[in-house]
Amino acid sequence: MKKLLYKEIRLGMHPTNPLFLGLSAMLLIPNYPYYVIFFYTTLALFFTCLSARENHDMEYSMLLPVDKADLVKSRFLYAVLLEMAQVLCAIPFALLRRKLNPDPNLAGMDANVALFGLSLLMLGVFNWVFFSRYYADPQKVGKSFCLACVAVFCYVLLAESAAFAVPFFRNVLDTPDPTHMGAKLAVLAAGAALYALLTLWALRRSIRRFTALDL
């Protein structure tokens, strides 16, 4: 598995992947929908899978003396590492934004602890939709990403609307830290747990579908 992950990083990583990590600085933009930052992470994964298809990575990997399930696991591990790297890169910019511009975000959720929990859930939804569909037919990576984008767009629309329409979101979650920190930490924990569950569920579905695939 270590060698397969090394292959994913050295051979499979698209050049945009590390560049998108720098987009965490967009948290400094006032009045901006901050979920977009984590959408770029999903776009990075799409580019990686698209590049893998164009470079016949699947055909090459199938020639290696490894199990098909391990190929899926290595791609998932790479995806999780990239997503966690995006979250870690975003944290200092969220803290810096609070220092430079403590005004509320008029475009939606503020850059606070709750945002990270809700963004983790968004990434979990993407993993479940995208990879479950992708490993059913790796050649149709664009279709898989379009379906995942619909799911992510609906999620962001609901989450941002809730910041204006739902009292709990508007008065408790969409507030500057450290206000209502207990509730925000609970949302962060719930988001992380659901991210893990959705990603593991997607992994199991992907392994089952890819193993049954006749390549």
C-alpha cells in the first residue's frame, strides 16, 4: 500500500493539486462563499482521475502484481490526504481573517469552526457520490464528476441558505469564534464523523464495483 500511495503521489498527482491548496487564502476575502475553497479540492481530485485516464494509469496499474482492491484503497488514501491537507492549510487563514477582518461574512457562513465541520461533510458527500460512480466505470470520469457536482451544489445551497433562514445556523453557527464554541465544536465533530462514515462507505462500494468490473 505504501508503494501504491507513492505511485499516486509521484505519478498520479495532477499539477493543480498543490496549487489548489494555496487557495485556502481565499478565506481572507470578505463576503465570500467559503465552501468554494473546498470545492476546489474536489476539482483537484477530478483532474487527478481525468489525468489518470488519459495517461492509461488504470491499464498500467492492472499489470502490477497487486490486488484491485488495493488500487482503490491507494486512490482513496491519496484523496483523504489531499482533503485533510486543504483543511489544515485553511485553518491559519481562518485565524488570520478573524484578526484582520472580524466583520461577519454577508455572503454566508463565517470562517469559523462550524464551517470546517460543514465543509468536511461536503467533502464526504463528494467522495460518496464521485468515487462510487467513478469505480463503476473509470472511463466516464466526467459523468461521475458532474453527478458529484450536483450533489455538492445542492449541499452548499442548503448550507448557505440555512445561514440566513434557520435560526440555529444564523444565530449560533454563523457567528465569530469563540462565540457558541460548544455548539460549533459539536458540528465539527459531527462533520468529521460523517465524513469518515461516508468515505468508508464509498470505499466499500468502490471496491465492490471495481472488483466486479471486467477490464
